[in-house]
Amino acid sequence: MKKIRVLVVDDSFVIRNVLEQSLNADPALEVIATACNAYEARDLIVKLRPDVMTLDIEMPRMNGLDFLRRLMPQYPMPVVVVSSLDDRVFDAMEAGAVDFVHKPAGLTRSQLAEFMRQELNEKVKVAYTAKLHDRKKKEVPVVRADPSRLSGSSETKLIAIGASTGGTEAVRDILTQFATDIPGVVIVQHMPAGFTAMFAERMNNQCQVAVKEAKSGDKVKQGQVLLAPGDKQMRVVKKKDGLTVECKFGERVSGHCPSVNVLFNSVAEAAKDKAVGVILTGMGSDGAEGLLEMHRQGAITIGQDEVTSAVYGMPKVAHEIGAVTYQVGLPNIAPKIYSVLNTRK
């Protein structure tokens, strides 16, 4: 079996050693070189042409973000960012990185190695299969959502969105097309704790709608987006005065906390046919069964298509089991949502 050839880039000798040890422990992966800065990494990329690169953001002489921005136009390749709690990881996603892994502080070397074996190895393998941003942008024309208000009063109570690998950019594409008349939005994006609050704040600054990291008791209301916290399961609950969310610590479901299946199943029960469900790019099958339950309850469901998905996993499974009403390219998902809302008067 051909191994995935990985270049590790980090200014810390200890971290480089830990990542190399963790990645080489997987029989599908092989670290072919390590680099301590962007200039050394550039030379190794030209010489060795690795399949995937792991990249630190904080590095001397040239930081990882600037390196990534210069690298991708010349040598497009799958990149997994390994970072401390830093919102620049989202700039890295915009620059073309496939995914990121949190570099936690306060762990012993053995604890860090075990953490990386659990979190990094799989993401490197997923990154190897992912479509790169510059490729997918050329393939589907962008159709922006109509910025005018919805025509009439839609019966839809909420929009539920689930995403994983490649999802931060997909979610951003959709949310930036929403106007303040949009029904309440609830989102699960697979992401570590801490990063969800930063991502919500980032989206809040870029969008017309209000975006926040959800907490228990938050109401689902027009013009507001609630993002599940990175370490809690989020459910939508029907109350006498409307729909609210509950965010609680819990076991992983479908391999994730938060889980898209948990959110979608709760939406199916609480909102039934008054919901729209959207499943976006991501590895695995989380969200497919929940979207099917929403579909059974009469919700309109939308799946991102293969061409525009960074990783056509979650939407593929959803489509194959009959959970998807409409399969749509990413640039056209927001317009499709508005079209659906305008038919539900």
C-alpha cells in the first residue's frame, strides 16, 4: 500500500519530533522530512513534493499564514494547520488549508503524542483526499442570494446546518449571503472547544445576521445564527414560547461532540416540516441519518454536491440513503434556501 508522504513544519524541535513520531505510528503515513521554518519547508517541497504538509502558524522569519498564502498559488497541496488557540487558523482556511488541529498546552510529551495520534493522523489522511479551494472555485458559477427581503411570511421556523472538513469556508459562503429576515439558524461545525467562539465572533463581524456561540436557553429567532460549542451536544427544544437550544456535555455521537446527527434529530422532533436542513462537506456520515429523519418529518433538505465539496463524505451518504431533497453546488445553496423559503408562505 502506498503511504501518504508528509512534510512536518514547526519551529519547535520537540513538536516536530512528537508529530513525526505520531504520524509514523500509522502504517498509512510516512514523514519524509521536517522543517523548522518556511524557507526550509519551501526547498523541501520543491525537492520532495510531499503529499500533505502539517504547518505551524507561529514561526520565525515568516509565519505559517504568510507562507501558506505564497505557497498555494505556486505549489497547491493539502495542508493541515497545527495551531494553539488562535483565530488565524480561519485565515489559513481561507488561504487554502484543508483543516486544522488544536495544539493543546500543558500536556506532557507522551500525552501530546497520544493526542496527536488521535486528532492529527486521521485529518492528514482526509486532507490527502480533499479537493483544494482553488480547484473547486473554477467549477461552479456563483449565484448570489437575492438581498431583498423574503416575499411574504415563510412558515419555516429554522434552518439547521451541519458541516465538517472544509466546512468553515462553506458555512461562511452561506452565512454571508443571509439577510436579517432569515429564520433562525442552528449550526454544528466539527471544531475543537474554544475555536467555535472565535469562529462565531468572526462570522458575526462579516455577516448581516447576528452570529454567536450558543448556550442553553438561547432562543431560535429570526436573523440570528447559533453555533454549537466545540465540546457540547446541541439540541433544539420546543417550548411554549418557541424554539430554544440546549447545550450539554455528553458522549460523542457518530464519533463527534457536537454531532450533526444529534442536532438534526432534535430539529426533526421540535420543528418537523417547519425546518430546512443543510448538510455540507465533511468526512464520514455524521448528519446523514438525522437529515433523513428531518426529511421523513416533512422538512426540506439540501445536500452539497460532490463537485464543490472539499470532502464528499457526509453529503454523499445523506444523498445515497434518500435524505436529500435537493443536491446543490455550494455557491447556490443560499439562493436555494431563499427559494425554498419563498415557496412556504
